[in-house]
Amino acid sequence: MYLDKTKKEEIFGQYGKSNSDTGSAESQIALFSYRISHLTEHLKTHRKDHTTARALTMLVGKRRALLDYLYDRDVERYRAIIKALGLRK
């Protein structure tokens, strides 16, 4: 599987407060970004996989909602996660 326990702990450790910080907006956004990049690569080779395309669209929406939430609550944390993940310039 592409996303096992060690990979999740690595993502949460890098972007969250600790390896067990699974609920913060930053760690969730980082996890969603990793999953989005994986699904995007899958769709490059399997163009007719409509189920995965729908899942990708829903995941992008969830990430956008979390980013909007973070922007409303704390602009500095929003800017930090955007810069860390390289989502925008």
C-alpha cells in the first residue's frame, strides 16, 4: 500500500506538532496533499478511472476547506503550510 503507518507518522512528524498529532489542520493538509499527488500520478496512466477522479476531486475540496479554515483562524499558520508544501508562490 502506498500509505502505510510509517509514512503517515513521517508526514505527521514533519508537519504536525509530533508523530501522534493527527488532528491539526497542518497535518491533515499535508496528508491530503500527499494523497492528491499519488492519485494524480495514478490518473496519468489510468485516464478512464472515473472513481479515482471523483475521489481526487473530493479530496481537493476537503483540502481547500481546511486551507480556508486555517486562513480564517491564523494567517501565519496558513502561510507557513502553503510555503512548506509549495502549493502557491
